Amino acid sequence: MEVLAPALSQLKSLTSLEVANDDIHDAGVTHITSALMKLPGLTRLSLDGAGLSDAGLETLAAALPYLPALTHLSLTKNIFGDRGATALAHAVKQLPSLCVLRWSFLTLHICCAYNLVG
């Protein structure tokens, strides 16, 4: 991801990015978030099975407001918990175009899950 991130930021017309089942982990997401912030036309982002923990999701959540066209976000098969989900809940409220948010295989406390949908 460290090598890919600078190239990603040059793809100004990129609308879809799938980095699925790649185990980029938190360090990898740190590298690509700076690139994501330069892609306001991105409509679909999939980080399924990327190995994101709470820290990685917090990093990603900070970049999401820079993606106003994002309509689909998929984060299935990651390992984040309540802290990451809370950061995500705050970030998606700033994404008016988002219509699909996918996540599964997570264990969240009920109050955290409520923050995501409430």
C-alpha cells in the first residue's frame, strides 16, 4: 500500500476502489487514506477482509468526509469493534450520497450498534 497510495491519488477520475481480502491492516489504510482524500468522485469503496481494527477504521473514518460522492461502502470481514464503529457512525452522517453500508462478522455492543442506525 505504501507504493500504491501515491499512484492512487493521481487517478482523479477513479470511481470505484476494491482492496478486498488483501489484509492491508491498519498501516495500509493509513497509507491509502491520504490518496482517498484526493478522490472526491469515488462512489464505491470496498475494504472487505482488509484486517482493519478500531485504529484503522478511525483513520478511514477521518477521510470519509472527503468523499462526498461515495454511495457504497463495504467493510465486511474486518476486526473492528465498538470504537471503530462509533467513528464510522459519526463519519457516515457527513456522507449525503451514501446509500449502502455493508459490514458483517463483527461483534458490537447494542449501544454502539444503535449509534450506527439511530
